[in-house]
Amino acid sequence: MDIAVIGSNMVDLISYLNRMPAEGETVEAAEFQMGCGGKGANQAVAAARMGSSVLMVTRVGDDVFAQTTRANFEANGIDTTYVLSSPGPSGVAPIFVDENSRNSIVIAKGANAFLTPEDIENAGTAIAACSLIVLQLEVNLETVYAAIDFGNRHGIPVLLNPAPASADLDFAQVAKCDYFVPNETELALLTGMPVDTDDQVRAAAGTILAKGVPNVIVTMGSRGVLWLSQDGAELIQGHKVAALDTTGAGDSFIGCFSHALVKTGDVRGSLLLANRYAAVSVTRRGTQTSYPTRAEFEAAPAGRS
């Protein structure tokens, strides 16, 4: 198995609006779609569509959404042995997308809140056979920390996507990760520093690098990706494309990056590939529905950097 994704799944409830409502206002959505999402599931699906073998460790509820989520994982070739069940609702994510492709997202964790460190240990044999552990923050922090420690004990590289950003995140735990991948908004929340310019992003990311993380990778949407390591810093320019929906673009980047990293071991090359994969995803609507297969990705226009 290539990648163990330990984290969340959601069912996305997506409304496309001409504009976001003001407080107390009701507006009509031009279109509605329901799909599978959640940061963990999104990253797993992107990696699987690019050709990686993926193990998903997560929890669903006992509702109809659980059936939808399991079927979606299976359709994408993802190992569902440790897609575990809990009483109650599955996680859901109401998403609102305006005419400029900007989105606002609310998450209700549901069963994701019941993924435990014990679940990590119970899946230990399967996780230990993977080459990379990928984590996010839509499950409890103690579970995230348990997964980081598991990776360290077994010599498995760990990638942490600190989303949604949490002020409670322990940077002693972050320092145990090999790859720390926030977007610029998350970086600002975690450091308390401005990120309006490339130089400001570099300064804020540098404070995390100084805490001992080997690779800090900041995704900045159309501005590109900033990679900091002990060897220096590099800004990889974004691709100019006609964006329809940016929902889940960061997850598509992480999924593709994880896939390429496991296959090649080349961080820079993996960043270049993932940068283009995310650019293709924003030209398509939806979350996982916007993630191309390898064949679709290879056939897609590259856009302009």
C-alpha cells in the first residue's frame, strides 16, 4: 500500500449562489449538488485517481450518508477495511460557492469526532505497510498526534495538512512531521503573522521551519506554492486558468503531491505536478468530482504559469 490517509470524510452539500447572503437574508441558489468530500477523503481520492494504492482510516455514522461514502471509496479503488462505523450521523459539509468561485464551508464532524488513537493502533498492521501517512485536522487532535507518533515509531514519513487551522495545535507534535502543508490563511492563523505578500508568507513559514519541520509547503491558490526547507526557499508559480469552483483545490494538491512523492521521492517535481493538478481541478465543478483521473489529467491543457 502506498499511502495511509487517516482523517475525515464528509458528504458535501453544495449550493451555487450569485452572491453570498447578508446576515438574516435568504437568497435562492442557482444550483445545488451533493457529493462526497471531507479533507481526508478528498486527499485519498485525488491520490487514488492518480494511481496510488490508498488505505483510508476514518469513521462514518449509521445513516444513508455512510453508505454513500463507503460506495464512493470503493468506486475509487480505496481500501475500506478501516472505514469504521459509529452510532449517529456521518459528517456533512454545507458549501456555498459564489459567482466568482469563492467558497464558504461549514463542517459538522459527526462520526469523524469518534475516530480515536485506539483506531490507529487497531489498523496498525495495515498502516505500517504504507510509505506515507497523510493527516488533517477534521478529527480530534489526540488522534492526529497518535498517528504522528505511529509514523515516527515505524519510520513512515508524515504529512500534516493543518486544516481547519486550530489554535490548540501543538508545534512540538508538528515538528515530528516531515511535511507541513498549510494554505496562507491557515499559516496566518497559526503564526499570527501577515501573509499578504510573498515575502510575508516566507517570513511566517520560516517561523515554522525554525521549529524543526523539514519541509514547510504553503499553498497560495493562483499565486502558486512556496516551499521552504533547510536548503532554502522556492516559489513555484501558479497556473493561470479560468476557475469555476475552488472547493477542494488544496486537497487535490495534497493528494497528487502525496502520490508523486511516494512514487518518485522528488519533492520539487511532486510540487510541480500537484500545482498543475490543482489548477485543473478548479476548472471543474464540485469537490471530488473535479479531480481528474491520471488519463484526464495528462490530456488536460496545462494553463499558463
